[in-house]
Amino acid sequence: MEETLIFIDEGFLSKLSKYFGEGKYIKIDYIKFANSLVKKQNLSCKHIFYYTAPPFQQTIPTKEERKRKEGYDKFIAKLSKNINITIREGRVQRLKFNNDFKYKQKGVDTLMTIDLSHIREDSPNIKKLIIVTSDTDFCPIIKDLEKRNIEVILYTYFDRKRNSPFSISNELLNCCSKYVQLIKQDFEDSILEK
């Protein structure tokens, strides 16, 4: 069976998990999830790249921030024990708008783009990649990969509603070799066992 690499944008996947969980995150086994998506394409998973960012911490963290970071660190430590996964971490920026805070991952897309740009050198036998995201920022690297005869399969989710958290650019859908809509069952089939 032909091998592939899978690249997971955790920020997107987390948002979708909460949506499918109707306000509660569906806790999944990311290894199982990735292998399930790869298998649906009749490929075998050579390696998983997982892109995330630790939760925001003030200079003097609040009790809630410390608790969130401890949970994150425990999760990352467990996930990183698997040699078939590479974890790349950006950072979280906190922005204030009208007495309300918004949090945004920074550097995560750049890390994924860097890894994607090294595929030909790092994994010369790979002819197909799977990317799990909804971000149009990846279009230039996807187009570049296609020029180098590497097929890109996109797993995403969209709903065709203007200003929806799941609206998506046609540019992203069109620049990939193929796209597949993620469904709730993809998450339910990969529930994390305690």
C-alpha cells in the first residue's frame, strides 16, 4: 500500500470537534483519527505531523491558566511518546477587543508550511499528502507541491454560509487534488479511550 504523510491543523480540528460535539469537545485519539482518514484514501500512514499551540499564559498565570497548561502538557507528553508523530508548537496571542479577549494561534501555519516545503527532500518516495485544515494560507504551498507532482488531499469542513466559522474559500478547495468533508462520524470513530 502506498505511504502518505498527514498534516493536522489542531486549531481547525478543535473548533470542528466542539461544533460536532454541540458545544463540548469530542476527545479523540489523534493517531486513530489520522490512520482512519489515511485508510479511507487506500493509503498507509508513514508519519503524522500535528500543529498546535500551548494555551495562553500571562506573566503570572491565573489558576485557570495553570490548570489548562498542565492538562495541555500532560496531553502533549503522552502524544509525543509515539514515534510516528511530530508535534510542532506555535504560540497563542491574546488580543483585547471592547473589554473582551480573543485568542489566536501564531506561527502554526508557518511551521506547517516549512514542513510541507521539505517533503521532496525529507520523504522523496511520498507522492500523496493529506492535510486537515480550512486555511487558505496553505494554497501557495499546495500549488507548489502539485507542481512537484505531489498530490494533496484536503480533509476539511464547510457549510456555505457567509460569515460562518466554517465558511471556506473556493480557492482552497480548487487548489487541492481532492477534498473530503469531515463528518461527525470521523470523530466518533476515533473517541479517546480512557
